[in-house]
Amino acid sequence: MTTLSTSEPGTQIDSAPIVGTARYLTLHGRLAFVETYGDGHPVLCIHSAGQSGVQWRTVVGELAELGYKAVVVDLPGHGRSEMLDTGPVTDLETYSQWCIEIIDRLALDMPFVVGCSIGGKITLDIASRIPSRLSGVVAMAADAKNDGQNAAGLTRALEDSVSPSRSDRTYYGTIAACGVAVPADRTDIIARMHRREDPLVSNSDLIGWARHDLRSRLTDITCPCRVVVGADDFWMDPESARWTAENIPGGTFTLLDGIGHYPMEEIHNFASLLDGWLRSPDRAPHLPRKA
């Protein structure tokens, strides 16, 4: 186990670094990388396609200060987690089961689960499997079935010949995916971080995103659930996300004006917004109300 300290803007209070821990767990014979910050109520944070837990770098410190235990994973084949022996994943249920194993291995008691994009879909999938073991979930940039992506086209894009400049496409595509309310310098940072991704892994993730269909399992999500989408998210149809929330028992829908596909990276002080969602009386009544 390694002790970490983060001091990026948004991850510190009064310039005091937030100290966390990092560890590798062995799952299915492969190393899985997990970071934790804080020692309060656990919140499992899941990243988007092709990315890693680094997407939560400006959130984890504030979550810890707010009384949570932020648990950040790198999904298999992402960041510092080794790829499964079966190769890149094209079925999001594989990631869901992997995350549930992380919850079990770390003995997380009634955690919240928060995810974005494929992470949002994985969050919904987890909630449909173990709702009684969760305090609640927040699924961002996600819906039950995304009809805007074509699995066959994404499979073709695994070939280099059809995408001769994928790193640039990732960079400019990420800029386009951010909302108009996000400052240009912040958008540039997000896009430069995103272009680090492995295109084979990210395209496989998106194939899983296109294929994944939770419509028949939404009524199984009996824990508190909020579905969130940015109004400027060109990957998402807000009405599809709204329909998803309306078909989850007690589900809540939130539309974020001026925000795109990556709320936790685009929104300054996102942890405070998330805290409000988690503490709202109809979402998590067991959490103590803040003074």
C-alpha cells in the first residue's frame, strides 16, 4: 500500500494536501489499482471510456473533507490496472461484476456508486444487481440504452487505417464534448488528459456502451438513484436519460445547463454538488445533515 498526497486545485482545502492510499488487488489473476481518500461513508467512483481514475483527481480531496471515503478505481486495462486475460472488454457487465468484487474485497458497507459515461451505465448495472447493498447511485452521462452509437462502426474503427489521427480526434472530440460553461483553459486540460487513452481499449468500451441494454432491468434498481446529463452533451439524448430516470422506482433526473459529457471534470467544486445529491432527504436519509 502506498500513501498518496494530492494538491491539485479542487483537491485541497486551505492548501492542505489530502492524503490517500493506493493499493493493487489481485482479481482474476490480474492486478487492479484502487485509491482511497478519507475515512467516512464510502463512494465508489467509476471513470468514463478509455480513461482512468485520474478523472476524479479534483474531486477526491473535497469528498474526503466533506466526510466521505472516495474509492477510485482504474477499470481493467485502464490506467494502472492490468488488462484481463481475455483482452479489451466489450461487455459492460464484465466491468460491473469486477466493481462488485472490489466492493466485496474492500468490505465497503452500503457504499454510494457514482459513474460517468460507461461508468454511469456500469453504475446503473451495479444498482440493478445489488440494490439492497447500496446507499444510492448517481449515473452521469448515461441512460438505459444509447441508440446514438453503432457497434459495427465502432468495431471497424479498431483498425488504424480508418482513423489515422486518433489522438487528435480524441483531443478535439473531447473539447467538443465539454459544455459552453467550462473555461477554455479547463477544457484544454481535460482534452489533453483524455488523449492519453489506449484507442483499442476506449473503442472496445464504446462498443460495450452501444450494446448495453438495461431497459428490462430498471425496475430492479430499488436503491436511491439520480440520472444526470449535461445539456451540452452531444453523446447523450437528454430525453432518453429522463426516460431512464422515470422508469426507475423513485428515480430522479437532473439536467446540467452549460455542461457536457464529463461533469466531474467540467464543474468547479463538483464534490459539493455531488454531496448535495447524496444528502438530499429523499436520496440518503441515513446520512447526517450538515450544520
